[in-house]
Amino acid sequence: MDLGNLPELFVGFVSLLLLPTLGVLGLMRKRALPVLAWTLGLWALVGALALWRHETLGWSENRFLRTWVLGLVLGVAFLVIAHLRKHKKVAPWLKFALALLTVVAFVRSLFEFLGRYA
């Protein structure tokens, strides 16, 4: 592994774990919603600042922008889903579907991550 890829490797690994973990926490406990909201706000602020300063961790600005927007969309989706979880008829189905989707996405991302950096 080349140490020049370390920033990209770190960001990829944290992204692989952070958003799904926060999403699952948001589904399981009401107290995780503020953490998810603050993380989304921080993601938006840091990403906007990085784009404004043209410091994109060695990525092209287009790739950074796509990754940043994807994180924003996922974060907003997790917040909306966590809000929908309060409805008693929707909650069990939502929990099951999202847990399954999270596992599938994590496994897919893990294989992609390993294929890229292993």
C-alpha cells in the first residue's frame, strides 16, 4: 500500500463506517437523532469549506463534490427515515428494510474498499 493514498484511504474507511453506523443508531435510539443531525451539519459545513478553499484531499473537485452531495443526501434520508420511525405501523417494516439495506450496502462497500486498497 502506498502511503500517498493515506488521506483517501482514511476518508474512504471513515465514510464506509460512519454514515451507516449513524443511520442504524438513529433507527434504534431516539437519542441518536441529535448526533446524526450534528454530523450531517458538520459534514455540510466541512465539505462546503473544503470546496470553497479548493482543498479536496487530493481528489478532483468533481469527485469530492459527488461524495459530499451523496453524504448529504444519505444524511437527510436517514433523518427522514428516523422521523418516519415514530409511526407505529411503519416502524417495524422500516427497521427491517433499513437493517437489510444497511448490511447489503456495507458488504458491497467493504468488498469495493478491499478491492481498491488490498
